[in-house]
Amino acid sequence: MAGRKTVPEILNDVFDSDSQELKATYKTDGEVLNLVHDESESALRVRLSNPPASLPALTAPSVSGVTPVYTDEGSLLSASNIAAEAVSLEWEADGTYTVVSGMLAGSADPTITLSWGASGSYNVRVRAKGDGVTYSDSPWSGAFSVVVEQAYAPDKPSNISPASGAVDIQETPTLTSSDYSGLNPAMYARFQIASDSGFSTLAYDSGQIGYIAQCNVPSGNLSANSTYYWRVAYTSDSGLTSEWSDYTSFTTASAFEYVSTPFNQSPPDASVDTSTTLSLSSSAFSVSGTTDTHSASQWQITDVSGDYTSTVWDSGEDPLNLVSVSVPFGALSPNTSYYWRVRHKGSVLGWSEYSSETSFATADTTSGIIGLALVTPGGGSGTWAYVDEQGNSISPTSSTFDSHPVWGGITDVTIDSQEMVRIPKFYYKVAAAPTGSEYEGKKCWWISDTPEDGFSVHPAFVDAGVEIEQFYVGKYNANDDGGTMLGSTYGVLAMTDELMSTFITKAEARNTGGVDGFHMWTIYEIGAIQMLCLIETGTPDVQSAIDPGNSNGSEIMTNGSTGAVWRGLYELWGNCIKMCEGFKSDTSGYLHILENTGTGNYVNTGLSDLGSSGWVSTVHDSTGAGFDMSAVFIPASVQSEELNSTFSDFFYPSSSTEEQSISLGGAYMSGTTDGLFKHNITVADATRTEHFATRIAKV
């Protein structure tokens, strides 16, 4: 070993009869040696019991590796955190093992592969070796435990189809064997066909393929009017292979005339995040050796690879969907792996072999996109259903919404000493449910926490043309804060009896001393809240689903004192009417809305005010340059009777030829006309009454 010292002379010694040690002292530097009694040789051997006190020890390395492993299968072990001054490593392990690669000592290679012939748990440790001059050896590392499991060969399989002695077999038969059986999991299968029973002349060899108990023989390997022998073997994940099955024979037809085996075309193999109502497609119909017409197909889906004895869906003999088929609604579940195959039938030649199996996995529809479909309008508040992006039923629970990045991200915050609620950014889509879905053609509102095809960022999250991650809205209706500003505070009365322009000024007055972004809330911020609440609640009738609020009282109640609360936002309906910015009618009755790019400018939608009051039946969803009415819930039609309405709340149109803005929610004396979707286009700049209030917001 480099730097090892020799003993020039022992000056003195002391023999300890109990420990059988003879201690001797160097003449040169006084370093201590131990002479230890070796009973096997009745002699004393010299060894250095401690490193010289003057040499610092290297830091201990650590070890990691592959576990569990099978018997006689190597575990690759790696040392890390090795001191730069180490000259080599030394490994130590329990049990009887074999060094597959690497060295136990004398090598600086940080890896070694060891294998054990018996099952059990074995500890391995490593230490770094010093040069003996500058550094001494490190302590041993902590032990790493390698679990060794017994390796077993699979049981011998058997041939099933073609049956022994079968005749008139076509060019591309499907070889079917017994299911895998063994103590270790399956890994591979291998099929062979030969022209002799000794398998010296192979006609086809599949090689090792991922385990499956079937193998489709490709064309071009077999000859007509010939006898062949076939066999199969399985390999477990331990690497051990079974015996070959007992061979059986078959004889091919005198001429090859058959329907070609189709192949799965779509979805591509191993596709993920597919719809539960996806379409399957195959290759085109073809025949070999003659002509025929495509008369039917059979499609099968299973959730157990290779097992079609119990399918999750089987089309049966289908004469209509020959090369593509839509999987029926309800056949597949979200977040599940499936496997499928198809076969074609000729009018004369009959069925082909089944295609080789491929797989797909359906999307977890509860994770990002949640929607609500209007199934049946009318009845007072409509009939609604939760849907996935494809327009099919889902059953979200309260925990679904609580764990969703959008609903779960709605949280209370304090900004500039005001009690606010954070609304996270989301993307929305309003459209009819897709063709073929459970609610085909029904109007749906969808929300996603991520940008998806067909979705747009909600305009509440666009400020001056730039997307923002959230906006904040007052937890309560705005109260007077010091006479010059609006606030959001529990337990006080909302500020009322003010001009809309005054509310705007006092909301923006909070933007001082480094604070900015405060404003009177806008129609888009209201629309975002309405959409979130509608989808979670599953109905627009929040008075029934949550609480009536202060809608049948005699006066305004203090902030936070009613049961009208959703996700920490109090009194969105009832108590007092809420003015907002962003939507108004002009002197000709046309409706204007803020541009959805966040410029602060209004755009004329070309839509006219209804001109008559009533219970809300439908809402606008038209689009144009700079606006999309489906982002908000502006009434498009009304009914004279509440039972004929869909949104359960009332609407008052503009009542004059002057410019008027919108307000919503209703007041303490308005009864069932109140609600989250109640709107009034009745606020002129001169409008000020004791039951009109507003709410602050911030970007």
C-alpha cells in the first residue's frame, strides 16, 4: 500500500495475557503497533490498530443500488460522496456472493455488481482508502440492504390453437397458447414454427416479444399445402425461461385465399388522455389470393391485456361500422387503460384473424376540465348536469372542487388592510356538447385551469392586453373607509346612496402609497364569479342551493351577517343591489361592453336592450370584435312567469333613453327575484338610492 511504514526496531514491549496483545513502540516516531495472537497459527501477528494520530481520516462515502433482485441476478451498487483525496474504494458485503463486475478493493471505480445465489437480505458497505501519508481511510458507509428474491422458471406452456393436426390453415394464422403460469411475473413470450419436428429449419421465429398468449404470423412465412410444427416458451422477469411447449402440427390450405388480418390504426398504440367516447379505426379491408367484399367487422375492448373472454365492450358482428366505430357512451371509464382488437369479415371467405392488440388510456376527466350542461331549459331554474369536456356525465364531489386548482385556489387574503378574496385565472368555453356525447347539442359551460384547444382565457384575467394570474374582489360589499375611499370590512354596513362616478372615484382612491390596481368591480369579474359558482353549485338558483340571503327583510344588514356566502364571498345576492363597471346601454338602447383585451375601452355589441322585464330565460352568447358575450351572463330573453324561466332570477331593462349601467344581485326587499343572476340596466350617473352599493376589486 502506498505510504506504508516499516518497523525499524522495537524498543520495548508489554505482553497482556488477557488480550493476548503485545504492544511495541517505534524507535522513530513513537507510533503504536499491536501484535495480536493468532490462535490458528500459535503466533503473534503485527497489525496497526489505529491510524497515526497525525493523519486526518477521509469522509465516509454513501452507497446505493438496485433492489430487489433475483438470485444470480446482479445488483449494481454505486458509491457516492467520495472524497476527492481517496486513492481507491473497498467494498464489504454479507453472505456468499459473486463479483459480477468491478473490484472489491484496489479500484477507484465507484460501481460494483454483486450477485447472491440464495434469497435473503444482505448488507453492503463501502469505504474510501487514504494514501496513508496525507489521509487515512474513511469510516465505513452506512449499510445498504439488497433484498434477493428466489428466481423461478415459468411453468411449461401448452399449445391451444391451431389444434394439433388442424388442416386448411391459411397463411397468417394466430397461434394461441395457454396463459402464463409461474411464481415470478411474466416478461416475454417466444413462438416458433418449423417444417420439421426437431425445429432445425425454422419457418418463423417471433423472437422475444412482450408477453402475450397470442401471436399473429405475418404473411410470407408459410407455404401452401405444407405441414408445420409450432411451439412456445415463456420468460419471467427473473430472466429464466420455461421449457418449450410440446409441439403440435398443422397443415396449410392447398391455396391461400383469405381475408387479410387488419391492423389497428387509431388511436395510436399507447395513446394517453383519450376521450371515453373515442373512435376506433382499422386498416382497409383486403384479401389474399382472390377477391371478396367487406361484409362486417367485429370490434372488442378489454381492460385486461390479452384477455377477451370478458370484454368491456364488444360490437358483435357489425355490418355498418366496417373500418371505424365510435365507442358508445358509458362503455369506458376515465383514467383507465384499455386494449383493443378488430377483425374483418368477407362475404365469401368469412372472418380474418384478429388484429394485434394495441392500447390506449382514457383521460382523468376530473383533474382539469369541469363543465355544466343545460339539459332542459325552463321549470324555474332549468335542469343541469355535470359534464366532462366531451359532454358526458361526471360526478364531481365537494373534494373535487376543493382540490381543483381554480376552485381550490379561491382564498381569503388581506390587501391594504382590506378583506379580499383571490380568484385564480381560468380558461373557459361555452358551446354545445359534441356530436355523439351524452348531452349532444346541449349548451355547456366549461372551465379549465390550463389552456386547452377551444378554450379562451376569461377576460377578467386580461389587463391592458396582458394575462394576469388572478384578480382580487372584496369579500364584502364596499363600505365607507375614512370618507374618501371604499373598503371591504366585516360587520359594517355597505356604503349606499352614492353616485356611480363617486363609487368609482372612491374605489380608485385606494391606489396611493405604492398601492395600485384597486377599482370598482367589473362585469367580467362578476361573470367569472358567476361561472365558477354556477358550475360548482350545479344550478343558477343559489337562493335554494345555498341561502336566500337578506331578500325578505326591512333594511340592509351588516356585511357578513347573512347565509348568502359562496367560497368566502358574502352577500353577492340580496341585501343591496351591486353596481359595477363594464356594461351599459347607450341612448339608442344598444348594449356596450368593455373590450375583452383589457384596454378599458367600450365596444358596441350591436345587441339591443330587451325593453321588457321578466324572469331570465336565456343569456347572450354572441361574439364580435373585442367581445364574447358568453363570458358574462347578460339576459337575452325573459319569461313573464318564474316557472317558465331557466336562471331563476329577474331582469329589469333600461327604462329611459339616457345612458345606463348594469347592476346585479337584488336587494333586501326583493324576495325570490333576487339571486346571483339578477341584472338591472337601470343605473344612470344620477342614480343614487339607499339600497344601491358596489364592491371593490383589484388586479
